[in-house]
Amino acid sequence: MKNLIILFICFTSYISFSQNEELDSKYWNGSQNGNTEIPEKWKNESAVILFQEYYYDYHKFGRNVKYTKSIHKRIKLQDQASVKEFSEFNFDKRFKVDRGYFGKRGTKTLGVKVIKPSGEERIISVDEEAVEKEENEYKLAISGLEVGDIIDYYVHIVEPFKQKEGYLFELNTEVLNDYYPCKEYVLKLQTENDFFINFNSYNGAPKLEEIQTEKRNDRLYVLRAKEIEKNDFPIWFYPRLKLPYYKFQTTFARRSAHEEDVFNFISEDEEIIKNEVTKEEVLTFFKEKFRKLRNYSGTLPRRYFKDRDISQKEMVEEAYYYLRYHRKVKYIQPSVINELDLKDLFNPFAYYPDLSYFNNENHFLKAFGETLSDNDIPFSFIIAVPKYKGSINDILSTDDIKILIKVNLDKPIYLSYFDMFSTLELNSPYFENTKAYELPYNLDKKRIKEIYEITIPGTEANQNYSKDEMEVSFDNEFSKINIQSKNKYSGHFKEGKQEDILYFFDYVDEDHKRFNTQDYFQRLPKKKSARHKEKYDALVEKITQERNKNSVKYLNRSFDFKVKDNTIEVLNTGRENDQDELIFQNTFIVENDLIKKAGPNYIFEIGKLNGKQLDLDDEDRKRKEDIYMNFPRTYESKIQVDIPKGFKVIGLENLNIKRDNKFASFISSAKIENNKLTLQATKTYKQTEISNDNWGEILEVLDASLKFNSQKVMFEKI
């Protein structure tokens, strides 16, 4: 797929537009020259991948590391849709290799050629034909592409860098299936001494084989697969739970001491590929990594809770929100001020003598762990795997896992590293109802001693909700509709929406008040504070106007009608605690839409006010895969419409719909009170893992919500 091409090309390095004859020869004069035919069973497919090869090479020269990676694909286009798909490449170029302690200038080379059915070949001149769309963003259009053509392309990337100690490369995970069937798939890994490989195949994917090399220190591993069927990757699907895939990670460690420094599971011998991580290895690893906890300077004073009559649960809550404030919020204002054009600006952080912070998630875990330990609050570290990645039995790397803290009170509290919106117990939905490892921290011995399996509890649909309370009225000519919509979000809906809606000025002041601390302007001399505040307020006003403007685009994507002139008002940030709702209000108008004159009467497309619903095409309705949803959830709409004076409502009965089964439901009702038409519609997804055998019951609910959205009422002249 072209989208996959985009992802692969967007590595951080320098892209070379010039044709590279040596690389052209490497990729195009090899064994694939005669590979043009496809299996009979795929004659009717849109496109067929004739060949694809992923290559990774890790070599070193002292402290100099050279990392080479490439992808080579050869694809036969069999209909106009695939011609369109592969007629354009999008990529960027950057100049720094972002690895090690010193990244050198890397190279990235793109090569593309087209092979006609006659055998005629045309090499695309990337340097001449690529067009810059925006800074560092380029488009390469492939002209003259036709059905029956083969497009053959490669991307070759070299990233040199220096590394004194150990270095952990990123975890690579690849599902073998694609949107198109694949005739042959090859993975090659090449390494030498001082490189450790973790690798395994899952769900029936082929195993990795070692190939003998001429040089004793060189190691080459190859995975091959043939005739891989396509997959449509439908909505609500976790590919790694069902489809064949592999994953691997490479660790560089020049000395044995460097092996200990790298935060990863590695084999005892670099010549042995590590293909699993046992429960015992998890215990041994984290006993050492969390052997010493540390309350990082300035994060939470050791005597913070001294002589305070509060419960352990209250201590945990206050510690969490204080650390969130200290790490994520406290220094926002000086950071913003630092970017403003202020003539008398020197160093805004100079007004924060207590400036300190911890840098990463492990720092947080150690800091919070020591806070709990100092106050004799029992806790455990939890090693969890997001459910879309598999299970704890599939752990191969520390990049597979997420570390939580479980506070062992009467009702356990599961918490994780925060951002500026996180609340105490609202963790990622991807851990709900999954098996995890629990490692209790012994408060007496100050260490981890044991490990066992637990199940992380989940949430219910009524805890994760999106509520829309809408008030609707018309002008006298029915040409303009005034809408005020109050939106409420809770549970797993809340944080994603907070990221979309909230800006720093929505929550910075509330945190300063919560912890009785001075904001930036209170720390400055009076005259200087006034000048800085004026600039700051101007920026806030500018961002507010931009938010209103951008919200119109969002609303137009959310409804099947056009809105204009929206204003957003944030009523509650939802950051106080887990139960605290995010609440904001949209106020907008709809002109010359949703309502049509029919003689003396008016037809009102009232169902569309419920927002766009999932509308699957015929192919998506023919589902083969099981259903995996992120979390149970509820969508509620309450719509109150002022009935225009001199009219009555006809067609109310069509708004009463009920579809309710074990897995999902859609229920709507309508009534008239005090000259207002009130609609209520609730859609609920009750379960997160559903067998494909029950797909029809999900479709039943989806169809009911679509039916509701298509409903109309008539305002009949009295």
C-alpha cells in the first residue's frame, strides 16, 4: 500500500534524490528480473505483491555504528484502483541521524522503475520528477502507469552514529499479511559481534534460519514465506492476535558492563537469538532495575505528609496530582513566555528556584515508589502488555511492556505515568481484563522478592461515556438554526478529547490554585509582570480564536451538514479526579440546511443531529475476523428542539427505535413537553471481544443507529 510506503520513507535522515547506479544494480539486476507472473487464484485481485524484502544490517567499527535498512517491493497492478494507489509516492527529507550520542549525516535513496507487459522498463528520475509540496515534504508522481504494469521500488537507508555504551534499537514488528496478496516475502538480518538479537515468529509465521557466511564474525539470518493471502484489516481488529507476524530487536553492547546498562532482556551469548522472556527472567530483571528507588530532588518533599491527618488513599491521590502538577504543568507558563517577543526577557525560569524534574517514566516509577515506601503504603509493580500486542506470554522486549504501580489498599489502585490530563486510576484501555505480572515491593526489605500472575480489572460501558445535550431553535424564516451543544466526556473518552480541546491556559491556573502556588506573573516585579501578562493574554486570545475556527472543521466532519461560526467554552477540564467530567460547549448556527419547505409545512432532518454513524460498505459487512474493541462505552444524545409557534410535529413515532442484544444496543425515544420536542438516543457497546459468529448482532445495532439518523419530522402548520 502507498501508505506503507510513506511510513517507511519517513525515517530521520538525509534523502538522496540522485539515482544511484550501484544500488539500482543491487536491487534490479538480481533474482527478481523474471518475476512477472502471478498465481491463477489471484487473477482477480486489484494488485499482487510479487516480491518484498526487508533488510537490516548492524555493523560497528569501535564506537562507530553503521545501521543499514532497506525495503524492496515489486507489485503487479491489475485494475485502475491499484494504478491510482501507486501512482504517487510521498516522502520527506531530514538531515540528522537521531541515534547515539552523535548522529552523523545519513543517506536515504529512493529508486523506482516501471515494467510494462512488453518487458520495456522505465527508470523514474527521482531527482527531476519529485516536487516539493511543503518544507521537507515531497511528492513523486508516476506518469503513464497502466493496468498490467509492474512497479518496482526500493528505499535504502544508511544511518551512521557514534555510541560509547550500550544502545537499544527500536522494536520492529511486521504482520506478514498486506492489503494485497504476496507471492514471496523475505526478511534478512545481518549482524556481527557485539550485537544481540531478540526474535520470534507468532501465529504460524515461518521461523528465522541462520545462513552460513564467509566471515567468522558475520551472522546472517533469513525468514521466507510464500503465497500470503491478503487481509482487509477491518475495523475493530487486532492483527497480532490472529495473523502471522514476527518481531525483533537488536541491542548493541561493546562490553559486558554495557549489557547491564541497556534496559532490555538480552541473551547471555550474542550468538544465541533470544526468542522468549520467562516469568523468572522478568522477576530477575526488575529485582535489579528497581533495587534502588529514588525520590528525585524537588518532586515531592520527604516530609510532605508529616503531621497531616489524611488516609493512605488521600496520600496516594495527593502525591499523584502533585507530581503531575510539578512535572507537567508548573513550568508551562515560563516555557510559553520564553517563546514570546519580549525585550526585557532574560530567563523566565530564573523565577523558579526549585526548578527540578524527573526525565522519564522509570524516574516516575522510582519516585512514586519511594513516596509510597516512605509512608508505609503497600504497593507492587505491574508488568503489563497492551492487548493489541498479544499477551505476557509474548514478551520479547521491554518495548512490549508497560509498567504500572498497584497500590494495595482495600480497593487496589492501578496507576501509571501521567500526562497533563491523566487522573489517578484511568489507565490505558489496552490493559483492561488482561493477564499481567505482579511484583510486590517488600516494605521491610526494600526490594522485590516474588512474582505472580493477576488480571487487571476492566471498566463498564456506563463508566466510559460521551454525552451530547443539544438545544435547537429556528429563526422566523426557518433559514437559520441556532444550536447550543453541551458535550460531556468521562472514562476512556475523556483523555483523548482533552488533548483535542484543551490548551495550557484552560488548566494552568486551576493547578496553581489547587496547590496554592504562585503563577509566573506573581513571581515577577509588578511593572514587568504587567508587560509580560499583556503579551501572554494576547497569545491566549489568538489561540482561542484559532480553536474556534478549527472546531468548525471538526464539527463539519462530525455531522452530515455544514456549520458556521462556532464558539467553544470550556466549562470543566475533567482533571480533578477520575469521576470529574470534561465539559465544554459549542455554540454554532446552521444555515439553509436540514430543513426544507413543503407547501405551508417544513420537513426537518432531525436524525442528523445525532452525528455521523458508522456506515459500512458491502465488503466490510462480510466480516471474517473476530471483533476486538478497545473498551466498553456509551454514546448518549439528548436533543431538545423548540417547536416553532403555529406548528405541530408529525412523524414522532418513527423516532422510537430499540435494538438490544448481549453485545450492543441502540435505543431512542421521542416526546413533546412544554412545546419542546425531546429526543434521546443511546448506543452502547457492552463487550470488547466478540466472536465473528455474533457479527450480525453488531450489524443490527449499527443499522438501527443509521435508521435513526435518516429520520425526519414535519412541522405542520396549524
